[in-house]
Amino acid sequence: MQVLKYLVALLSMLCAAGALAGQAEEAPIYVTRHYDTPAGQPDPDLTPQGKARADQLAAWFYGRTLKAIYVSDFKRSRQTAAPLAAAVGVTPETYDPKDTPAIVARAKAAGGPVLIVGHSNTVPDIVQQLGGKRPDDLVHEDFGDLWTIEGGRSERTRIEN
């Protein structure tokens, strides 16, 4: 009888462990706006300050892994991600910044930590649709914030140069 109780307890633990294994932990999704650019230009390069901040983004990710990096097809977005992409060995993939639901679905389906480089008019919606607290609307001078969305929570980090 004692052996039967032991086997039932062992079977219960194995079933519980299997159920927990089926509940994969949600990977973090990182969202940032492209970094510093001059105002009033249609597709500007990053300023020297923006390039320095992009280098700091790569430093911030040191020791972390990324499965994918998503950028819009604007120079400022690609340049923001370039140092990080080189450091982690990930080729950035482009997305349409006019289709927030599509990039949110792509990021969630990636199966690992990802970074989305957005724009002042897209980042608040992206963060919110990923389950984070919607940031205030961004203005031109708002550069350097990085949101980490994980488990329905968001945390903002400031990337300084």
C-alpha cells in the first residue's frame, strides 16, 4: 500500500511538472523609438547624439539575447538598430509602421525576445497592443526610451549617451 501511495504521489508530481512545462514563459519584447534626428527632414540620418545613443543601446543589451530585430524602412530606424544587430548577430527585418497589429503579431510569434524600433506616432500603440501601459504621446524631442513588455507589464528604461 505504501508503494502505491508513493507511485501516486510521483505520478502527480510528474503531471504537474508537465503542465507547467506546457506554460511557456512569455519572452520579453522591447520597443524603442528611433534615436535622435534633426527636426523637419523627411528621412534624416541619426545625429551624432543619436548614433552615440544607438551604441549605448547595444551596450545595454550586452549579455541578453534577441531572436529578431524589427525596423521600419527608414534610415533612422535602421541606423538605431545597426550597432545592436551587429553585436548580437541578428539581421534586422523590416515591417510596415502603418500596420501596428501586424508587427505586434509578428513580435509575439517570434518565439523569443525581440526588439521593435518604431516612431513617435507608433510606439505608444505598439506598447499598448503588446499588453503594456500606453506611454504618453511622444514629441520630436522624446528620444532614448526603451520599453520592456513582459507578462502584461511594461517597464521603461532610459538609454543615455
